[in-house]
Amino acid sequence: MVSVGRIRVLVVDDHRIFAESLAAALAAEPDVDVSAAGSGAAAQRCLDRAAADGRRYDVLLVDADLGAGSQPTVTLAAVPPAVPSQPRPLEPRDPVLDGLALVERVRSAYPGTRTVVLAERDDPVRAARALQAGASGWVAKDCSLSRLLAVVRGVLRDETHLPPALLTGVLRELTAARRHRTESEQLVESLTPREQEVLRCMVAGLGRKAVAERLFLSPHTVRTHMQNVLGKLGVHSTLAAVALARRAGVGPVELLPSAGDVVERRG
């Protein structure tokens, strides 16, 4: 849901000067509230805090190359800051969350938030992947502020924005991806229900013994099922089978807690 009267924007870029400059320019707009984060992990913290406060972000502007650089990443203060503050360096254990992974996470955890990818160069392959991950737009970093604001307002109307020069290439990539998915789905549908169950166990990373225990089968029977799965899918390894399964939208089985795990239950 879009904030009433104002648009909340989070700029996510590990190039601090660019992030601060863009955030400052956006903050000059009378109906825009803007913050900035210097890494995917920092952005995740911003999203979580905003959701906890009941003030979710409307749009994320995410660097296409987020996490690709080697420079340290930092959390940037909101622009303009309410009080003077110093950027806090990320802890060494903060996970590296690249731009595409962040887009996917936002789509899953915050479906009401739109994401727009900011890129230094046109790339139809990466743009198509961004759209598949859940992005609503792909915009050049050197575009005008008026163009960027038009995209921000457009995605909030559920529009998808791409540079005209990328349209043909992106459509070609999306069509090819859909064709590959369809072919993968057909191969998975050729499996028996039991073989599909075994495949989901493989997607979950379970080995032969674990699959046998879960499905109450002998290891020999599981081995036969796995060989049949590989043969019907036309692949020669478990990794290849898992990759094909994911293309077809096959998810992992739900892993059951082991005896030593603590399971919290609420009445």
C-alpha cells in the first residue's frame, strides 16, 4: 500500500557518494521521504525496522551491481538526517546480499514494495532476470531526475518500466526463459508421483539414506528411483536434476525437525 500523500523511497547502493547524492536529490521533492543503505544487509535491516514501525517503504532503488565491489559497505543515515549521526560499519559477519537476491527477498517478504534496478549499462539478460526476480523497472544510473521520478511514480501504479532500447532484447530473453521452463515442466510431468516426491527430496538436498528414511523405502529402491529421475529428465547428475527442477518450479520437501531440534509451539 502506497503511503498516503508521500512516497517512501530507499536507495540501496554500495557506492556511498552516488547513494547520498541521489538520496539528497530525491529528498528535495515535496512528496518524497528518502533513506539510503550501503549494502543488501543494511537494506534488509531498514526494511525490517520500517515494517515493525508500520511505515513500509513504497519503492526501493537497487544498484544492479550491489555487492560486486570489494570496498567496505556501510549503513548510510537517512537523507536529510533528523539528527547528526555517523555511518555504522557493517559487522564482518553481515551476509553479502546482491541486488538480484535483494529484489527476490523484497518480492517475497514485502509484496507491496516495488523495486527498480539502477544500472550503469544496458543489459537485456540481466534486465530480464531482474524482472523475473520481481523488479518493476530497470533504469540507467545516468538518467535525469525527472525520468527517475516518473519511473518511481509509474511503478506505484503497477507499471513496468524499461528503456526502449532494451525492450526487444528483454522480450527475447523472457520468451526463451518461458520456453525452457515449459520444457522442464513437461519433463517433470513425465515422472511418476513417487519419482516426483524423490525429486523434491533431491531439491531439498537430501541424500539417498535420508530419502529412504523419509519415504520409508530401502536405499536400493531410492537408488533406482533416482536413476529413473535422471534418465527421464535427460541429465547425468543430481545437481543438473535439481537445476532443471527449479526451472520447472519444483520446490523442496519440507524438512522435518530432528530429535534434537527444539520446536516452538503456540497455543
